[in-house]
Amino acid sequence: MSKMINKPLLLTYLYLFIYILLSSGVILYNKWVLSPKYFNFPLPITLTMIHMGFSGAVAFFLVRVFKVATPVKMTFEIYATCVIPISAFFASSLWFGNTAYLHISVAFIQMLKALMPVATFIMAVMCGTDKARCDVFLNMLLVSVGVVISSYGEIHFNVVGTLYQVTGIFAEALRLVLTQVLLQKKGLTLNPITSLYYIAPCSFVFLFIPWFLLEKPAIEVSQIQFNFWIFFSNALCALALNFSIFLVIGRTGAVTIRVAGVLKDWILIALSTVIFPESTITGLNIIGYAIALCGVVMYNYIKVKDSASQLPAEGLPDRIAKVGYTLS
């Protein structure tokens, strides 16, 4: 009897472990590939396009050939008003986020990502899906102060890299809000496979324009090495991360997912300082990040409490919309 009770719990912990492992691995892998000190492939748009092209191709075969998922009823109006804008901000968030790896450390990037609730709250208020509240505002202020302190303590602070990362965070926040506003308003729920099936090809097209202008000339004049197995395994890890998120969402609630995310950030910060020796952390970094996380935890508590008071149980589509997906 005890084995029957513990087996689902052990499976949940296994999914969480896989999610943390893949999420940390993809970020560290991207940094290693892009960094001039290591693999030296300083072309973030090209790397993102490889992810989009690979994910779109896999999703196409899963939907059209193997019939693993059923495509939703997609009209031109829905595609134009929902898929295209969501894809544009998805491509932007990945582009800017991956470009930040060229300028700042993985540890500092994770500290800046504490701004995600702030960006999401601002975008939600602007789009009318959330209301400006004093308690939430104070939490957002606490997060912002923590990030400022952490940035002040960053030894290798880089303005360009910080701007890229913050821009990517706001683009991702707007994507999440638009996903909730546009797709849910149309009554559409996209799982990871159908989401990639529609969004990845469109994101690839959006990325092609800046790639043609910014990186294609650099590829033609420089000796950039291209190792098929490196990029194949990198894209495969990014795709596996999306599926692991879906497994975690299906077995846990919003609180568990957010706690796992915080744990993953601390692990990633510690690992990055070991794998990349140039990534140094100061005491002020830790203090600022701890302050920011206090605000994030308090904000998550408020949102979960609000959800619990409005709904008897949080359904899978709601959890998917809140967590979102990533390929970076």
C-alpha cells in the first residue's frame, strides 16, 4: 500500500528533477556555445533560429505524421491576430535573452530574471488583465530594489548586456499576457506540441529579418565553426525542456512550479560560477538577489491566494498559460 502511495510522489519529484536539470542545462549550454571564450559561436539569432527550425520540424512530424496531437481550428483571423503577435514577442524574448549571454554572466542574468513578475504585472495592468494594487506594487518595488542592489554589486556590469536581458524579460512578459488575452479569449488551449507547431515557424520568419541584416554578413566574412552534433544536441535539449515543463505542469500546482523555479535559479547561479570561472559573485549580489526573491515569493503567495479564492481548483490550461514555455 505504501508503495502505491509513494509512487506518484516519486514520479512527481523525478519530473521536477528532470525539469531543473534540463532548464539549467539549456542555459549553461547556450552560454557555452555563444561565449567567445569557449565554443565561440557569437551568433545568438542564428542559434535561436536553429532552435525554432528544429522545434517547428519536430512539431510538424508529431502533429501531421505521427498524429500525437490534434491541431486546433485555426482561421486566418485567429492566426493574424493571435499567433503572429505572440510569435513576434516570443522571437524577441529569445533573441534578446540569448544575446545577453555575450555580455553578462549566467549568474547575473538569473538575478535580473527576478524582474519577470514586475514586467508581467506592468504588462498585465497595461493590457487590462490585472488591476494596480498597493500590496502588489510594494512587492514589485521590493523586487526592483533588490535587482538594483544586485546590479550595483556586479563586478563585470555591462550596460548593453543588461539592456538586452531586461528587454527580453519585458518581451517575454508581454508574450505571456498576450497568450492569456488573445488565445483564451478565442477559447484556444495550445499544449507544447501544438504551440510549437504554430508559433515556432512564425518566430523563425520574424528572426530571419534581423538575422539577414545583422548576422548573415558576419557569417560570410568570418571563420565560424559549425558542428552539427553540438547544435543538434543543443536544440534537442531545448525541445526536451518544453516537454518537461508540460510534464511538471500536469502533475503539480502553481506553488510547486514556482518553488522549483526558485530552487533552479539558486542551483544555476552556483553551477555557473564553477563552470565559468570568470563569473564571480559578490556579497552585494547575493544580498540584492535575496531581497528580490523575498518580493517574488510574496508576490507568488498573493497570486496563488487570489487564484484559490476565485477558483476551486486550478486547471491544466490555466497553469500552462501562467508558466509558458521557453527555448532559451
